[in-house]
Amino acid sequence: MTQTNTGPTARGTCIVTGASRGIGRAIATELARTHRVIGTYRGRRDRAESLRDETGCEIFQCDVASREDREALIAFARERFERLDLLVNNAGMAPRERRDVLETTEESFDELISTNLKGPHFLTQLAARWMADRGEGRIVFITSISSYTASVNRAEYCISKAGLSMSVLLYAERLADTGVKVFEIRPGIIRTDMIAKVEQIYEEKIAAGLLPQRRMGEGSDVAKAVRAIADGLLDYSTGQVIDVDGGFHLRSL
């Protein structure tokens, strides 16, 4: 039976994909203070269950690359929420093996495009229809500085994120007059499992001046940007790109 969420004490509702670890976990933890949250996970049920225990988030297993899983996720949300206030497209993956662009395999390319681009694009389609029917909602895409920064040893990742940035523009334009706002957050070098193997290399580059703000980012830095969007502080800025990168995007001579 659908649980209603109305009245003066009503809480917002949201979905955060890839919520069991890293940036997604930080976002889900932050939003759980004010929202009823469904956090998705793909394989690490143990980490998802610890998120649930710590925050009260509901959890749902979902491979965003799977159409069936995406549809099941939205059906699950509809059973529990009478509306959806916020979708945070965070789930993504790095190549299983970094290879030079001349050696990248089609299998790796297909996997990253399916997970990092096709999945969030079509999950957004499902959520946007629901939100547009109500005339209100916010959608956030977590992309990366890799959407405009060439890393020749993970070309498929860069291409998937560049495509996702265009998905933001398309949905922002299409949904603007429906009351649904769309935003892009571009994290820089954030301390997560994804960069664990090369974290020391990044720390050395940061110390040498790679970032104007001489520190690696944390998941909480990204979560704070999502908080501003969730609270409606940027509602007249649909389509906006928010760089959470310690100034990496700046150009100077």
C-alpha cells in the first residue's frame, strides 16, 4: 500500500543511485536528515545495509545499466512515495582496467557507456515523467571533471561522462517549463574507493600545484552542493554546472 507523505511534517522524497559507498553514500547520508531516501546499490549489500542502519534510508538493489532494474526501482519508489522530489544520478564506474586509448576494448567501452551514460539517462526519463506530471521536482547528475579533461588511459570513462553532461543540457531544456529543474555537479579528485589505487599519485600532484585549493575533495564536499539544490537555493538556475573540484577548472597563466 502506498504510504502518503503530506501535512506540515511531510519530508521530501528522493532517490540516490550508487549510495552504498563513496560520493553516493555521503549524499544519501546528508539528504536523510531531511528526506525519505531510497539508496541504490549494485553488489555491496553489506555496505548498503550499513547505510540503512546508520541513516534510516531504504535500500534497493539496482544495476542502472539494466532497463528492468530501472523500471523496478521507479515502481518501488511509487509504492512508497506519492511523489518524487529529487533524483540524484550518482551511480557510475571506472574501467576495470586502465588501458591506453589505443588498447581500449569494446567490452569495456560498452560496459561504461551502459552504466555511466545510458543508465542515468533513461532512469531520468522515467523519473522526469513522474515529476512533470506533478509539475515539480529536481534532478541532479553527478558527472566528473573527466567530462572535459582527457585521460588517455581511461578514454571510455571520459566519453561516458562527456555524454552525461549533454544529457543534463537536454533534460534541463526539455523540462524547464514543466517545473522540473536539472543540475550537473562535476566533482574533481574526490577521496573514494574509485581512486584508491592512485590516491598517493593524486596527493603528490595536488601538493605540486594541480589544484588551486591544495587538498583532495571529500564526499561531503559534493553532498553540500546537492544540499543546496535539494533546499531549492538554485531553483532559478536550471541547467547549471556546479564545479566541486578545488578550482581545477580555473585557467591561469
